[in-house]
Amino acid sequence: MTTLQPPDAAQHPGATATAHHLRTLAFIGLGAMGWAMCGHLHRAGYALRVYARDPLKRERARGCGMHVCDSPAQAARGAAFVFSNVTSTPDVGQVLLGADGVIHGAEAGTICIDHSTIAPAGARDFAGQLAARGLSFLDAPVSGGEKGAREASLSIMVGGEAEVFAQALPLLRLLGSTITHVGPAGCGQVAKLCNQIVQVINIEGLAEAMRFAAAEGADLPRVLQAIAAGMAGSRMLDLMGPKMAARDFSAGIQARLHAKDFGLAAEAASQAGLQLPALRVVRAQLDRLMALGMGSDDTSSLLRVLEAP
């Protein structure tokens, strides 16, 4: 496993301070995903300066030996890299650029890495504003869910300058098993939304197939067994098919998160003047799922939307 190597203090004057700086990271946002990712960095020997709005999450971090800060700006002070993992585009803007944001505490040369799923246009805007203050930005959304975060097996899609990506890569390898530099700022978010479009349209197709099979009186597990061996086979079928057949709608991935991401994809498509009919239809199904109060359940609940009167 690769980590950043500080310079040899015996050979380089002032290297002790430099080494300490390189080994100091900030992490903002300690939800289920952020906490697992932060833990991997901490166990790799980095000093963590962290911030979370929830006092219970702050206490948990303090109990693990992390330095708990009162704001994103304070967390960024002295950190070579600042990670963030929050919910929405406005949340990221507040964390990075707000009155107590990272931009007011980070030193020139600091690299900000955001793992949130946000609008591509927002990521490009944040990169530009940070660059004006001498800070670098990578939009690095992830796929793999909480399980992938815990196991450090996430797929990480990265937008930003190639040179900055190369500097961050050793750290990203502590968090994921597949790290892809997609292109300039915003391209990581584009790739993530492409991932969501393919993934959730697939789930909707599976839900419709299961609804059809049940209406025709077929045995759902046997139908799944039959089609999994053909061209319909996919990782999503393997994951969601058995859940639908067993009517297990406990959240692996909460539907509300897919609904949020589909909203971002629909907005970006509209701004680009694109007609994406499958995206539009599935977004309507996700909106109905939310209206039925199933947002905290698994996205396999799209089957229940089809069953609802």
C-alpha cells in the first residue's frame, strides 16, 4: 500500500516541519461514508484534523485520537490535503467557500478533494474559486456504498488537473480499489452521474421484469436464475434481483440518494439541451417512491412503486 513519503529530516533543513505538514490531513463530513474513509487514513498513520456538525460524531472522532476542530477553516490549517464528503452542492460550497470555509484556513498549495456527489457545474465553479486563492481541487465522487467505504474497495472517479491527481493518488489508493482520472474539473461528477443513470435505469428495468413475472404467475427466483445466465445478467441483477424476490427492501443504498443524484443528472441534461427519455421516466418513478415515504428504504423499492395503486 502506497503512502506519501516525507523527506529525510537529516538531509534537508526544515524538513521536520515539511514532513509533519505532509502527514497532516483534514477531513470534513463524518457520516457513514466519511467516517469509514477517514478511518483508513488515520490507521495509515496520518494525523487527522476533522470537522462535523454532529456533536456525537465529533466526540467519536476525539475518542479515536483525531484532532476535532470547530470549523472547516480550522480543520484546514496546517493540512496538506483537505477531504470533504457531504450531501449537496450547496453543502460543498459552504464547506469550501463559506464564512468559516476551508478557503479561509488552508495554505496556498493545499489540495482539496471532495467525495460528495454534486453538480458538475458546481465542481467546476469551486475549482475556479479555489484556484484564485492558490488552492487545488479534485472532484472525486465514489461508488460502492457504505460497504465499499468500510472495505476500502470504492470506485473513485476524479476530475481535476493531472498533476494534482498524481499527488493525491497515494492517498486515494487507501480509500478505493479503482481510481480513475476522468479529465478536468467536473469530469469526476459527470462520470458519477453516468454511473447513476446506468445503475438506476437498470434497477427500474429489473423491477418491471419482476412485476411482469409475478403478474404472470412465474416463480421469481427461477426467473432470476434463468435470465442471470443470459445477456440480462449483471452485477445489479445479482444484487437487486434476490432482494426484490425476497421482498427485502432494507437499505443497502437509500433511494433518497439515488433520487438526489437523478435530480442532478436531469438538471445537467436540461442545461445541455439533451433529451434523455429513460432518465426522465425513471426520475418520475423515484419521485413517486419518495412521495410514498420510501426514501430511506433500498432503491429496490422501485418494485413497490409499480405495485402501488
